[in-house]
Amino acid sequence: MHLPRPALRASLRTLVKPVLHPRFPFGVQRAYLDVFTRATPLPAATTRATEQLGGRPADRLAGPDANPERAVLYLHGGGYTTGSLVTHRALAAWLAQASGAAVHLLDYRLAPEHPFPAALDDAEAAYRALLDRGLAAGRIALAGDSAGAGLALALANRLRERGVALPGAIGLISPWLDLTLSGPTITAYAQRDPLLNVAWISSCADAYAGGGRLDRPGLSPLSIDLDGLPPIVVHAGADDILVSDADRFVERARAAGHPIEYRRFAGLWHDFQLQAGMLREAEDALAELGERLRAATAG
């Protein structure tokens, strides 16, 4: 059953945004988000299996037409401090349906217990594990939302630096790419976005950085060199408090001549794709992203 956009916006503003705040410990936030999202419906005919990927738990989600020679490594959002297989299972399942590939949703380690570079190390190990299974790099897509989108881009940069075969495509949903929070919408859209607030985002950045600089490329890949990286698809809501990260990144990519596609969804908020199963616009956006990743990794 789909809900009207205003109803979902109001529920997020009332039930989620107040909890995502430094007044609550990250452990409380994690538990609350798991409960809040546990009942989100998956698309019909989804198969789910648990697995170990690079030494970390993961969900393998697939639709009925999943091509065993293709895969999506999905890195969930949550500010590097929250998020889980539960919170992002529905999003990953809808993406699996659209992409025609198994989506491997990784349970990477979270800050502050495991600050940078723990999440990046886990993501690299998971990607290498997919290669070890015999998958061709060009038939793997990296994707993620919010912090997970930043992590996906940071992973691509690290793989290139280390001479590892690169994936065929990168999909970024509501990307958080600048932990210094220098984008203009961080303050300008603080009231417009029904999900995130500046205090929480800042606390997450500090927790993940672990006392180090926030502008390191592994944490803030906004300005990395894109030379040699695969095609990139970026989706963001126009009311997203972090939309200026997407805007600035896409502007840089286009100026450099990098293959990039950008969809900016009017009237929608940060990570609205998490409401797939309840919000038709979320399912439509994931269907579009999945089709782009399918085409880019067709081989």
C-alpha cells in the first residue's frame, strides 16, 4: 500500500527526525531505526539469503530475473553510525528487482566503535570477495545511499589507487560527500528536509573521523580525481539537506567530461528511496537507477 507523500513527510518529521539527534546515543538510534523499518514490505518474488562477504555479514537480495554473472555491492547509509541490513533491506530489494542482478547489502562496521577507515576496509574486502567468486569487475556495480554513497565513491577511488579492477558503474543516492559540511543547503534546507538535522550530521562526521581531519578524500570524496572511474549515476531529492553535495559533485564531473547522469527529484527529501514499498516515487526512482546500472554492467 502506498501512502501520500505529505503523510510520509509528516511521519518522518515527527517520528524519525527527533531521534536522529546527539541527545540520543547512537545505540538507541540504531535500535529505533531497526524497529521503525522492520515492517517495510519487499517487492513480490524477492529471494533473500544471508552470507559472509569479506568477513562481514551481508544479505543477498535478488529478483526472479537475477543474472548470476552480475552483482551490485550496496553500501547502506546512516551517517556511518547507524543503518543495518534491516533498515535498508527494502531499498536493496527494489534495486535488485530493477537491476536484474543480485544486490549484496553489506553490514559494514559502524562508528564511533569503529571509526575510519573501518567501513572502507570492509567495503574493499567485500568487493574483492565478489571478484574472488569469479565475477568480472565490469559486471559489478557499486551503489549506496547517503553515507553509503560517499563510501562507494571512496571505495572506487581506493580501488583505482591500488590497481584493483574497477566496477562497471557507480550509483549514488542522496550522496554525503563532504564531511566538512560546507555545502550551502546544509543550513538553507535545515527546516525543509523532514529527515536530517545539522547537529546529527555533524556528530556523525566527528564520530567517523575519529579525531582526524574531515576533509581527507577517504571521508570526503567530493573533490577526488574522476579520471578512469566508471560512469556514475546520481539521484537526489531537491529538498535534501545534502543536495548541494550532489550538485557540486555533478558540476565538477561534467566540467571534467566524466560520464555522469543526474536526477534531481522535485519535492522529495533526503534518501526518500528508503520509503520504497510505501512511496511510489521511491520505487520509480529505484527502477530508473536499476535500469541504468543494468545497462552499464551488461558486459
